Amino acid sequence: MALAIKISNDSGAGVTAYMLKASSLKIQHARSPIAIPMPGTDPILLDLGQWKLNITVTGDTDFTGHDENDGAIAIADRDDLEYILNPTSTNSWHDQVITLTDDTNSGATTYTVKISGLTLEKADAKDYYTFTLAMVGFLD
């Protein structure tokens, strides 16, 4: 069963949203204290109290031109994922904050994220791509 993962942005001209055919969602909360090495003694550790959120979504996506819908929301295919990441496209999400919503279980969890990477992989004789979408952000 696919996870109910939705990504959306609000560009000021309206909200654009896509459902992802996600098979896994990985959420990592991490702290990054600063370690300053000191000659002849232990390093100085500075903890600024900041948490970093890393989110990785993996799943399958169709080829270009498969305009499927889940209700009123389009299911992202390969060209949709590449188009929103292209900083030169007219509808780029490159400089915008993205909302990722996990509606899989009762009650939605929402994260504010920026996309840090997209990997698309096509295996031989498959009619779809496997994607890995990496994001960084914080919990709303």
C-alpha cells in the first residue's frame, strides 16, 4: 500500500500540489554541535541548540505525460518532479518553501522543507522510474 504523501507550495499565485506514489518515508532529527579542536587538550564543543530535519521519500513515478489524479490533486510523474526542481522553469519550486504532508495515518503531520536532491532510477524492462526525494527543513 502506498503512503499518502503530498508536496505543495504557495507561490503567491495559488497553491500547487502533487501526490507522490511513495513506498517509504524516512524522517531524521539531528543536532550538529560544533567541535573546535584545541592543541594538547580536549576539543571545545558548542551546542547552539538547533535541530536539523532530514526527510527522504522514495517511491515509483510514471513516465512523462501520465496525468493521473488522486481526487483533485495530480499524481507527480517524472517530468513534474524534474520541472519543479528546475530553477529556470516558470513554475519552479527552487526558491520556495514546500509543505510535505503525511496523511497516511489518522491526523496529518506537516513539515516545512526545501528539496535538496532528486534521484531518478529506471531499471531495465520497467515502465516506471524509482525516485528518491531528499529534503531538509523543520517540523511545523
